[in-house]
Amino acid sequence: MDIHTLLLFVATVLPLICVPGPDMLYIASQAISGDVRAGLRATAGVCTGYALHSLLVAFGLAAVITTSPVLFHALRWAGVAYLIYLAVRLLRSAMRPGLIALPTAQVTSQLRRGFFTAALNPKGMMIYFALLPQFVHPGHAVAWQAMLLSAIFIALCALVYSALSVVLARTGKAGGLSDRRRRCVEGVSGGMLIAAAAKLAST
């Protein structure tokens, strides 16, 4: 797997990671209502849930390619369509004002709750199935390629969410998730996803 493919993967997943979703909002709520350690424990739990997704998808893709290369390419194009769908939703959301509502309940086990928040989120699994086929080269240790890409995705999530936990825990408020910033992040991310989908479709 060449460096160009890896950089394109990073550029594609970063917008998705930075957009506020159930995982990010849960981590933010724990960092704000608790402390840095609570946010980091929640981050570790979420990343563990992502690791479960990565194992399922990695070996699932290997099985799909082995049994039906045609199905693999159909999955790839469905992934491109799903990325465009996500981009359109982000752009539409960016045009609507509205504050982000953070969960207020304090959870004693952030690690366990974070794991289930990510593992039971079907959107997370869909993102994996939408993204990984775009960067996997059939016939070249598919499962290991998928595992490498998943590891990069999880590492980026850990980095972004840990930084978010530190910032929100120190400020003690949700200023980092204000409406203006939320709309800006969603607008930029939507545009980047459309560009990424166009690039992947033309490759």
C-alpha cells in the first residue's frame, strides 16, 4: 500500500472524525462534567468499539473478495454513494442554526459506556464498509490492508478525541462545540467529503 493511498485515506476520514456525532458528544459530555481522565477513558472505550468494527469489516471484506469480486466492486460504488449522502447531510445541517445538545447523565464507567456507544452504532459500521473498499487493493492481503487502514482510523480518532477531552475539561464548558463552530466544521467537512468521493469515483 503506497503512501499516496494512505494520505488520501487520512484526508477522507478526518472530516468524518471531526464532525460531532454520538461518539464525540458522549466523550465531550464526560470531559465537561467530569475531568480529563473521564474524557480519556471514554475515548479509550470508543476506540475499543471501533477496533471491534475493524475486525468484523476486515475479515468480511476478505471473504467478499474471495467469493465475489463483482460484489466487492458493487460495495465500493455503494460506498462512494454513501459518502456523497453523508456530505449532502452535513452541508444541509451546516445551513441550519441550532446548538448541540450534550448528554447530561454522568456515567460511572466511561470505558464500558464508550465501548457500547461505538460498537452498537450502526453508522460506525456503515462508515467502515463505505471507506475501506475504496482503499483496498484486491488480491494483496486484503484483511491486512483493511486492518492497517482501521488502525490509522482508530489512531486519528484517539488523537482528535483526546485533544477534545483536554480542551473541554480545562475550559469546563462546551465552547468548543458552539453552533457557529459546529456549522463551520460540518460545512467544510461536507465539501471535503464530496471532493473525496469524486476523487475515489474517478480512480
